[in-house]
Amino acid sequence: MADDLPLLVVDNITVHRGGVPIIENASLTMEAGEFVGIVGPNGGGKSTFVQAILGVLKCHAGSVRLKGHAPMSDEVIGSVAWVSQAAANLPKSVRLTVRELVTLGAMNKRTWFKPRLSQSDAIDEAIEMVGLRDVANRDVNQLSGGQRQRAVIARALASKADFLVLDEPLVGLDRASRNTLLKLLDGFCHEQNKTILMVSHDITAMRQTAHRLIYLEDTVRFDGPPPLFPSLEELASLRGIEDVHGGHHHDHNEAECTHDHSPLAITVGQLKEDE
Ligand SMILES: Nc1ncnc2c1ncn2[C@@H]1O[C@H](COP(=O)(O)OP(=O)(O)OP(=O)(O)O)[C@@H](O)[C@H]1O
Ligand SMILES: [Mg+2]
């Protein structure tokens, strides 16, 4: 495996769903150890984009390469972990302890029939890393939203994947849990050279944590360091929309937007949508 290759190269991909192009001509390159955040409006194609990167959806045009290989190929399959948008919404009927859930993550083609001792270490380590040791034997359904989210992340960590793809892992978490989770993820990048691609509506959190931000709506419209992320007005012009207030700002709108909402939510709409 060539070490000088970028971890991820998305080259000009077009992705169709139901025969309709959802992503068009989108490109992205990531190096190992980077933390890249993807933001964009609802329906902008963020989940579609990451699913194409994972190889769950096929590209209509262009290509995706992970360390030079096709996604889902034998060479890369164990090195990528996906925490999906609904991952923490585990069915209530499933009774699993935190430890059992994390153990599922450590299973792979090689260990499925023959659990190994080192696997058990990996499970303990992952539980420890997300700070859930005290509740390791508790039913997942009895955890708080933040703890459940961390349990799902521990499952991804136990797989020993070095590329983590997370789709909206912050939804439903309070501010303190968000901060804990973001710090944890940032630590993985710096201390363990893990690579993280994370979709989130929480642009404020992403600005503070990600090393690079992507604004995705049908295609990549911005890709750069958080301090250069476009302003409200620039973003509106990227999307070709106009200020609906014609420059007059109404009090009720301001009142609506003061409460824990990113200013972007006012004009871009839906960009921050927490539940
Ligand atoms: N299975 C599907 N078949 C056809 N179209 C789909 C399918 N899933 C999603 N789409 C469409 O693809 C577009 C992009 O959806 P996607 O879920 O990628 O957006 P998103 O940016 O992740 O949105 P959200 O912020 O709500 O999660 C939407 O217009 C959606 O209706
Ligand atoms: Mg989505």
C-alpha cells in the first residue's frame, strides 16, 4: 500500500438517486489525520455524498479511491467505519449492553467465527476512550442520548478503522455532550492519526473543531479552512438566493433566531436543524 497516496480521493463524481442527479461533479481529497466537516442544507446531498465515498452508492461518473483502492474492496473494507445518521436510534426492542454493542463493531470477516483475545482488549479500550466504562454493562436503551451516541462511536472505534465517517452524530445531543464528543474526535486525529469526515448541521461546532470545512449543495461549493468559510451573504450568493427581507430585518425573526441557532440558519434555512 503506497503511503504517499492521499487517504481519500473523490474525483469529480456524479451520483444519481432514482435516476436523478443528486451530486454533480464533486471532488474532495483528504490526507490521513485530517478532520473534515461537511455542512449544507437539508436535501443538499450530504448523506448521498458520504454513501458514495463508502461505496454504498455507485457513482454515475467520476471515481472514489481510498488509499488507491475502490471503496468496499478487500484492501480497505476493515479500515473504514461508518456511523450513520440514524445510528443512535437503536430499536427499543433490541436489548444490548454497551459492551455487546461495541463487540458487534469488533466483528469482521476474520473474527466473526473465532473471537480473539486481542479483540476483547480492543473493546475495553474503545469503551474507555468514549468514557463509558461505568455503564459498560448497562442496557443501551437506558443511556442518555449523548451516552448512546458515544456507544455507537465506540463500536466504530473497536473496529480499528482508521477512517471514520460520521453522518450527523451531534443530533439530539446537548451542548456539553457535543463538546465532549468533538474533543474526543479531535483527539483521535491528533493522537492516533485517525481521519474523520463528519456531516453536521451544527456549523458553529464544525467551525470550531474541523480542520477543513466543506459546503455541499449538489456539489462542493466551498472547501477550505474554517476561518475562510463564507459569510452569510457570500453563502447566499453561492446558492443564488436573495435576502427575503430586502434588507429590512424584522424583530420576530431576530427573536426566533437568538436561541441557540447559528446565524446561518436565518438565511440558509434548515442548515441547523437539530431534531
Ligand atoms: N433513496 C432515495 N431515492 C431517491 N432519492 C433520494 C433517496 N434518498 C435521498 N434522496 C434524495 O436525494 C437528495 C439528497 O438527499 P441526502 O439525504 O443526501 O441529503 P442530506 O444533505 O443528507 O440531507 P439531510 O440534511 O436532511 O440529512 C434529496 O433530494 C433526497 O430527496
Ligand atoms: Mg443526511
